[in-house]
Amino acid sequence: MSLRSLLLTFCFLTALSLFAHEFWLEPQQYIFSRGQEINIRFKAGERFEGENWTGSKEKINNLQFYYADVSDNLNDGLNNAPGDSLQFSLFEEGTAMVTFNSTNSFIELDAQKFNDYLQEDGLTKAIDYRKEQNEIDSTGREYYQRSVKTIVQVGTKKTEVYKKQTSLPLDIIPLSHPYTIGNNQLMKVKFLFNGEPLANKKIKTWHKLLNQVTDSTFMSDEKGEISFPVETSGEWIVSCVHMIHIPNDAKAQWQSYWGSVTWGYTGRVVQSDKSR
């Protein structure tokens, strides 16, 4: 089965530009009927509140679609116009996943703002390095890139694509199926950087239900995993940041990777004509 037989269309729409703390993929809903249009927006902000990211082909390192044992790179189908929305329809039922990795961007922050950012996201190794090197009062210069994914459900057939390890540098992998897990059961999530577990990493979760957002923080264990009870209603974001020092670069001292995964329980399956 080829991906081109599964997808109707995909395109990017225009949007606004913004650098923001969190970045996630947000479908208009998460549970779809076969053939129903799926519109995934690229959002930057906090607590499920954000603006549309300005994307263009040159800012995309990899945009990948996964369904069952099929995956395809969508980069070549994009034009150079700025935009923030991916649209497609899936003819077959099953669990599907879209992943996005951006190219590097650059940001420069004064010392206090940079230190506050490191503290907020639990980047203690970077804080310790700056103290040891007497750089705690120095401007922070950083390359950053996004490694994000969303998992949606089309029809009633459940497939295992949700736990597939991807090419994302920072890969956040649910180890329980988001659409078969029971209400208030424990969801286990694994965090990998270049294929290796991220231990002792600060993790954030966000749950939106009826316009109320609840956030929690966790620390990953030695396996790079966390567990938390999942309410099977509303929407979820799980996110983290990983930062490494880069020596001998003329522009920046740091490289960060911002990762997230989204899933949710909005939308409903409508019976469709299987003979299409």
C-alpha cells in the first residue's frame, strides 16, 4: 500500500511568526472518520494557547507521515510559501502519526533571561557549566530546533505506529496506546536523544479539558521514562527540552532541542461507506 493512495491532499497555509516557549502540532480534533479532512496546525505558545508558526520549506528539516508499516517524507510536496497548516485525508482506518523536525534557528538572550529559561526548564547542566566557566553573567546565544509529533486515530482500527522510534533527534514515545488505554490508567512515555534514553530530565505535561488546562512536571528515570495517569478526554501535550554545549562556534555556545507529542479525545467516528 502506497502512502499516495492513502492521502488526498496536503498543503501549507499562511500564518503569523512567533518565537515561543512551547511548540506543538495541533489537529482540529484527534479522532476522525475515514476520508475526513485532517488539518494540523503548528502552534507556538504556552498552555495550549499560542499563535500559528510561520513555516516554509526552507525551515523544515523533515516532515514525516506514519501509518501502519508505511512512512513517507512530505517535504517534496511543499512549496516555498510561508505557512503553518498541514492538510490531508486518510482513506484507511488506523492510528496515524505526523512528525516534524525544524532546521536550526538562533536566539540571543541577556544573562538574566537566559538563566531564568535554563532554570525553568530544568537545564541544570547548562547552569552548572556557566557557573564553572564564570559565564553566569554572560549573554546566552543558542541554536534551537523543534522535534514534535502528533498521534491521531482514524476509524476504529487501532495500530502500533504510536510507539515507533522515529528520526527525530529528540523523540518522545508513548509506550501505551493513547486510544486503547483506560481512563486514569498509567501512561508510560519514553524520551530518547539520538536514540539514547534521556535520564533525569525535567518533563512537562499539559492536559486541556473544557478550556481548563492542568500542568504537571516529572523527572525521567534511568530508562528515560515517566508514568502518569491519563484522563481519556480532552487533549494532551508532553514536552521536554534538551540542551548541549557546542564549543568553538563563532555564533552560539548552546544547541537546544525542543520536543513534544500531542494526542487527544476530541472528535468522533462517523460510519462511512467501506466500498469507496
